[in-house]
Amino acid sequence: MTRDVEKRFWDPQTFRGAAAYALTVTAVALITMGALAVWTSPEDGGADAAILTFVPAGVLLLGGIGAFVQTYRVWRRGGTWPLWQGAGWFLLALFFAYAALSSSALAGAFT
């Protein structure tokens, strides 16, 4: 059994699962953002800009929380949990980047 301090976490199956999860959540957020950008008009009012800001960010946030839940579940089974933790931090970093970048559009819609 690999100890947590050894840093030898090589588990290709877990890596593929965590990477596929992170890429799927990212793709869903991008598709949601694209669909909302087509169907809403941020120039017309603040409500459309708020939807375009919060819905894809929510997808990324929920995906990151889901990855951390899976981290805990894998840890409880004694598996290679740091791979899932990396996926969670990746999704949370994307969440913060998207929230920061899209907040300027939201602020401009209400001024």
C-alpha cells in the first residue's frame, strides 16, 4: 500500500476517470456558456448578463465540489485520491477565472 507521503500515485485508471470527469465538466460549462451567449443578449439588460455569468460558473463550481466528494470517497476506500483532488482544484480554478472574467460583463450591464 502506498503511503500518502511517498508521492508515488500512479494509477492510470483513476487518472483517466478524474481527467475524463474534469474535461466533461469543462465541456458542459463551455457548451452552456456558448448556448447562453447565443440565446441571451447581455446588452439588453442585467438579467441576461447575470444568467450568462452565473450558470456556467455554477456548473464549474458544482463540478469542483463533485470532484472533492469523489476525492473523499476514494480516500475512504484507500485508493489514489490525490488525482481526484487535482481535478477538483482544476475545476475550482476555472470557476474563479470564469467568475472574475465574466463579472466585468455583469458590472457593465448594470451601469
